[in-house]
Amino acid sequence: MELLEICRQAKEVKQRIAALSTGQKNDALLAVADKLIKRRDRLTEANALDMENGRKNRMPEGLLDRLLLTDHRIEQMAEGLRQVVGLEDPVGEVLSMKKRPNGLMIGQKRVPLGVIGIIYESRPNVTADAFGLCFKTGNVVVLRGGKDAIHSNGAIVACIQEALEERGIPKEAICLITDTSRETARELMHMNGYVDVLIPRGGAGLIRTVVEHATIPVIETGTGNCHIYVDESADPDMALAIVCNAKTQRIGVCNACESLLVHEKIAAGFLPALERKLAEKQVEIRADEAARAVLGDASNVVPAEEADWGKEYLDYKISVKTVGSVEEAIAHINRYNTGHSEAIVTNDYARAQKFLDEVDAAAVYVNASTRFTDGFEFGFGAEIGISTQKLHARGPMGLLALTSTKYVIYGNGQVRE
Amino acid sequence: MELLEICRQAKEVKQRIAALSTGQKNDALLAVADKLIKRRDRLTEANALDMENGRKNRMPEGLLDRLLLTDHRIEQMAEGLRQVVGLEDPVGEVLSMKKRPNGLMIGQKRVPLGVIGIIYESRPNVTADAFGLCFKTGNVVVLRGGKDAIHSNGAIVACIQEALEERGIPKEAICLITDTSRETARELMHMNGYVDVLIPRGGAGLIRTVVEHATIPVIETGTGNCHIYVDESADPDMALAIVCNAKTQRIGVCNACESLLVHEKIAAGFLPALERKLAEKQVEIRADEAARAVLGDASNVVPAEEADWGKEYLDYKISVKTVGSVEEAIAHINRYNTGHSEAIVTNDYARAQKFLDEVDAAAVYVNASTRFTDGFEFGFGAEIGISTQKLHARGPMGLLALTSTKYVIYGNGQVRE
């Protein structure tokens, strides 16, 4: 089907999806979860085609693994949908209804965004996850997944649509764009009037392309050049634990630490201890001159270049810079960060507050690992992505980020004078 | 100065502006107000140059009037700034701080957006207004006004900067782009990393250009193809008063009524009475066949064409369509509206609720004029524009729309397992 026709159908049904009650949405989500389990053979068969193509195209092992659908992963997808059933439905709540002097009652009602476009890469589980969150908030979702997962995504969407239709809900609540050409992706980015918002989920390249080309409003997610500043007053053991956790607990995620700033007064004591702990995990340290002077000729230490300060390695690498003050640390962070997550380890009250106040990022921590920036860790029970922009939503996005508001006004004949 | 250099300076000072206390900001706003009065001769002199150029270029009288700065208008600008002083400063409030099971305290702090770009047309008073609202919320503003008002805008900005510097506040809190070429405007739309958000203020053409070209997040404001649906159960006098008010109280504003839908059962009684009232104001009625059958050969009635349903006339014209039900009215509105303001006049409870629920717009009214969609009428005490998009802000935007949030997290050594 042509893209315009898909988007037209999505727009056509959005009012019906928005009007579903929480009960209807929850029943449908449970039915979809059951259907995924029931049709698991179809899903694994379709996935086998994608895996075969992936191997033919010499896809790296890591990506092949992300592409693979096992029975266990299908159960996880179903379980994810069941969890969404348990979350509170934000749609329909009326916020702050107030009476104006002329008698007008003006309130703000929470409503779905409408049609949400999601452009994503490899992992087929995003298909079910994104549907679950968008549907729970009364939105229609138009998905444009990667070519590599086209059979898997098609089978998952077919399952979901089958379950929806059995409950009398328009199957166009989820639309899959099967033409995975770049041209069609570009077209999708210009579907103003049909698609209300676009959320790219994937690597920095995908996100940049969407931000640069979309004329539809975009929620930018993702890249994280996250820093930890270890202040002179920090508890060294706490600082070691936090830096090692933020760097190595999971590599390749956007809330991992990519750069360490350390106060010069404690560098001589702290850095060698850190180097030993990071060496256990084969982490390469890209250090400035002062840090190298302290670390000597450890084999995993190499000189940092200017380009290192702006890098999101997503790898067993960390850049290290010594600074003379919290002010210098903040200035460095505000220059090089991507607005994701930043932490200070300190026992100094004023510097902790200063860091919280002045660092410009979605999440700013005192004495904790940056790895907590996550919808589940923040208690939202779900996550559609982590926004690094300042409009609409900033930081981990749960169900609320998939809603808008409208003013509802009750009058009794008021006219303007 | 080059655009990039202007944006760099804006970014450079944004942290200092964000850190100003409410008291410092209010003092500065009062000082700016005084300075505008004190320098009124300079302002009127600069404005005289713009007016002279305008006359040379045969600018229409209406635009010349919008461009004109009189002593009274300068006093109004100053008064506008003083009113902003009285508004609550939303910056710094921490919303919903909660303790997670692992002991992390996670709260959401209201912060400035950072650097706000505003692209606007003719009226020089926007320069002071936009500064006042952006500054009160701790933002830096980069202004790109129209060529026609370049001298007036320059003089106003010079006044503001003089007052800021006298109080030790960086004058780059307000930056004016003096190169009014189209190329520079386009460049501004691509200043990602420097400008956090772009707000176009002006006609439909300007807004469309910004939405189509900007890679920075945009808040779309403005165009309003607003409808009023008069239900069969409506009080006819109330309906007459509301439609006449919404159409004729002020022409050329985005919350004026452009299209009337009337239930076929009351068309024969209601439309002739309406026609008489609208004829007093020389309003042309572009009516569908059923409405024309009722209105006969009144001289101000002409046949509506398909294109009329989507038109924002901003003029003494209204399109009129008869419908058979509230459902038909809602479907028509959701097809042709611009997401601005829509009203139903009815005495039927279920239809009122249905209309509020199902019409997709920033503001939906029962029994009131659409003309109330306005930051002042809504009680915000200010307005930077009316958002017709669903992200970030929808409807009239006050100070809150010029802020974002960041998560602040207090830990005591938490790491992720």
C-alpha cells in the first residue's frame, strides 16, 4: 500500500481509537498478548527468514542476536503488553479546571497525540512495545521498521491486527510501512496533517537524519555523552563504585558514562585506583596530560585528543580530564554534553546544588550512577525513549509523553467585549 | 555581526541569564520599562525612518499603522513589561519529588528553555513583548524582525541592552539579527546546538516556511479556521450573539469564526435572522445549497465552493453549511479545521460532551465565543502566541510554555545492578 494511503487510514481511525475506554484498551492489550503466544510459531517462522537473510548479508553477530526472536523473547513481548495494562491511563483527566471572572469554566483535558510515527532499526520487539504504549494512550501508531526485520515485524503486526479485529477495534490502530526504502522514510517525515509526531528510535545517524529532514514535529531521543565529575570532597570508594558502574555495567547504552572529570587535588589518589578497576574490564582510558602524569605508563592509558571530549564511545573506553574546580567541570560539561545524564560525586553541599542548578541536561545526579536514567528506574513502568530535547518531554518518556492536552471550556452564552 | 557569532554569544550567556533570581529579573524589567519611556524620542526618531521607508515602498495603510510607534504605544510597551513583573516566575519550582525504592530522590525542576529564536513581522512592539516574557522565564531571546521595522527594532533593543548593562546583566540576553535577508532567516532555522526552540509569529506564509525548513524544534502558532456549530437544541438568541461576536468583534484575528455549521432542523428559523444581523456589518455569507434555499436572494449570500470550507478568511466573510447531526458537524470540523478553536451552541448535555470529547482542537467551547482563546482571557497574564500543534504546548502560551524541566536526582552512592 502506498504511504499516503497508510497515513490516510491512520488519520481516519484516530478518533475511534482515541474514544476507546481504558477497559476496552486493556482488554485488547491482553488479547494481543495472548495472540502473540498463540501465534509464536508464525512469528519464529517469519523471523527465521530475516535471520537467514541476515546471515546471507553477513550481519554482525551482535545485530543477529538483536534480530532473533525466541519463544522466550516472544513471551517477554507478551509480558510487556500485560504490564502496560497495569499502568494508569492518563487520557481523559481534566487538569486545573478554573472559573474565570466572566463565568467561563476553563480546564485542560489530557488527550492522545493522535497518530504517532516511529522510525526504528533492528529489534522486532520494538514493534510490540511501541504499539502497547501508543495504544494504551489512545494513539494510532505508524511503524517504519528496518529492512532486516521486515518479516518479523510483518508477522507481529498481523498478530496484533488479528487480535484487534476480533474485538471490533479497527486494525489500523497499528500500521506497518512495508516499503523500507529511504525515499519512503523521507516521505513519512513530511506527512504533516496526517502524522502528529515522529519518534526516531535507533543510532545517532538515524536520529540526525530525522531531525534534519522532518517537517513533522520530532521528539529527539537518544545519544548520551554522559559525564561524571568527581569532586575533591567525594568519598573515593563511592566515586569508584559509581564510575565503574556507569561505565561498565552495560556498554552501548545511552546513559553509560563516557567521560570522567576529576578534581586535580584528588587525581593522584583516585585515578590509579580507578585505572586498576577499569583495567579488569579492559576499559581504555583516554586521558589528558595531567591525568597521564598520574597514571604513568599503564598499558590501557592513551592520550586524549580534542575529539574525545565530544564522543559517545558506546564501548569499553572512557575519556578522563582533570579540572581545577566545579565551575570548570560544569563549563566543560555544558560545552560537550548531549543533554542526557550528568553526575557529580561530592560531599560538598554548595557544589552539589551548583551542579544540579547549572548543568544543562535532562537528568542531573548527585552521588549516583547515570545508568538510572530510564523509564522503569524512574518509576514510570514503561519507556518509549529518552528525550534529549527541551520541548514537550525531557528525559525518560513514559505514557504521559505520548499525550497532549486540549482546553475544554464550558460557557453559558459568553461573548467577548 | 554574523549570525553564527550572534547565536554563539546568546548560548554563551544563557547560563547566566538562567541563574538570575526573580528579584533581579523583575528589577531589570522595571528598569527596561523606564528606559523605554526615557528614550522615547530616540524610538520615535528611529520609527520615523521606518515609516518614511514604508511610505516610499507604498506599504498599505493598515501595515503602516501597525508599524507606527507613538508615545502612547511606547507607554503601552513599558506597561506590558511592568505587568510581566507581576506574574509568577515559574522557573526553579521542583515538581513531584519522589523517593524510589533504592532511596534515590527524583524530582522535576522547571528550567528555562535556553535560547529562544523568534521570527516575526511588522509590529515593533513584539520586540519588547517577546523580550519581557523570555527574560522573565530566564531565557535568552534571539530576534529576527522584519526589514520594514529594522530601525524601530534596533532602537528598542538598544534601550533594553542599555538598561540591562546598567544593572550588570549581559546585554546579550536580547540579540537582534540586523541582516533581514531570507538567507539569514533560513540559517537561523538551522542553528541546532545554539538555539533551543524557534517561535514564528506572523502570517500563515511565514509559519509554513519555518515549519518546512527548520531543523530546530518549532512551536507552530497561529492560523485558525474556527467553526461554530449551532445545534437544533440551541437557544437561538445565544447562538446569534455568539456567532456575530466570534465573526465580527474583531476581524483578522486567528480566533475569529470563519465557518458556521447549523443543524438542518433549525436552519429555516435561524439563518435568516443571522443573515440580517451579519448584513449590518457587511459580512458576506458563502452558503451551501440548503442554506441558500433558506436565505433566498439576499444580496450578501453567494454559493460556497469546496475551497471555502478550508479557508481562514480573516475578513468580513463566513462560510455556512447545514448538517444533519452533531456527528456530521464533528466530522466536518475534524476534516477542515486547523486545530485552533471550535464551539458548539447547544442545550443538549450528551451532544455538548460529545463535541468536547471528539473535536480535535486546542480549545473546544460549549456556548461561548471562540474569541476567548487568548492568554489574557485564559488568565495567564501574558501570551507569546497560540500553539496549534500538539507537542509541548497547545493553545494560548503563557510563561509556562517558555520553560522546560530537568530531572534532579539526589543519591547516596546508588549504582545500578
